[in-house]
Amino acid sequence: MNRRTFAIGMGAIVAAPLAAAAQPTGHIYRLGILESSALWEPFHQRLRELGYVEGRNLIVEKRSVTEGKPEQIAVMAQQLVKIKVEVIATAGAVATSAAMRATTTIPIVMIAVGDPVGIGLVQSLARPGGNVTGSSVLGPETSMKRLELLKEFMPRLTKFSLLWNASNPANVIYERDTGSAARALHVTMHSVPVTDPGQLEQAFATIEHERPNAMIVSGDLILQPTWNGSSTSLAARTSP
């Protein structure tokens, strides 16, 4: 299956079915999904609209890292290649990079990747090249806009902490862009890098000691524990 028979939800990728206005029949396609994301529901919805229905003409092989262990992702990417999926759909820079290392021939469709050009996943957004296409969610302009909105919500904002995964190349660029935005807006950024879920408690202690007005958590697999209540309780302790 050609990668452009797929469409990503949210309108980022618009692709044509195998034939104009035709429903795919006969062949049973095998799609690999690498890494979980809430964004997969619109992806599946668009597949159904194009005529690819799981259980009828589509088999979906899902692989997702558990317990915040990013080292598993390379093994899972290789598993999808070995079972001969026809397309690999990935969420995030780490999963996309792992898929690219595992294959140069199977089409890869990425979602929720920050600055794929900057981290070398594609040549350009207009002409990605290679076997990768998809959508991007971050860039220098979004870092500035995010801080502008935060400052609008908190007019007295003078300092914020940024919790980010230093082992994720997309997060490295995001940290740099957010720092530039902070300087332009005359706000102090307290950068808190982690590379393992086991470092989160110490990271929280460091942030609490700094007593920022707000905290920004970058989107990343190993930071998922902060989305389950830890960041909320921390915010309550660090608010002035």
C-alpha cells in the first residue's frame, strides 16, 4: 500500500484512495502502529472513510512502550518490520526515529512530531523525501505563541519551569525555541531536563525549590506520569 493512501486526522495530511472514489477490495492490508496516542482515533476514522475497515480489509498491529521504557521502542519497530506490515504509523519523534532505523523501504506516516525538519526526519515539509511523511505539531512560532498565551493568562508571570526529555531530539529543539521565546518576552525560564522516569521525583523537588509561577511539560513518553496528577499537586505547592 502506498503511504499516500492514508490521511491523517486534523487535515494535516490529505491523501487519495487507491482509485478515485473507489473502495479498496480483495486485498487485506496490514498496518503497524508504533506508540499510543489519543490522535489515532481521527486517524482510524479517516481510514474508515477511505474504505479501510479493521476486521474486513485491514489488520492493525499495535505496539506501544509501557512503564516509560523508551528503549523498548527500537525492538517494537523491528517487530513490525519482521511481520511485514505495509505501512508504519508513528506518534512522536522517538517512535518515528526508531521506525526509520528499522526500515528504509516501508512507508512511515508520523503524527505529533515537533519540527521534523530540524531534527532530520524529513528534508522539508513540502517534500519530505525518503520513506517518511506526516504532520508536525511544533515549531519556533508555536513556542512563542504558547508563552504569549501563558502570559495573557498570568499577567504577573516572571518565571516558569520547563520539564523536558533531553534524550528526545524534538524536545531539545523545543527547549531551545522556548528559551528564545522566554528571552523575547522578558520571562525567566528554569530548564529541567530528564532522561528517565526515575528522575521525575528529583525534578519535581528542584522545581518546587525554584518556586516558578508556572510549569510547562513537554509532550513525551517518559513524562506521562506528570499527566496523571503529579504536575497538578506540584503546581499547587509552587504557586506564589
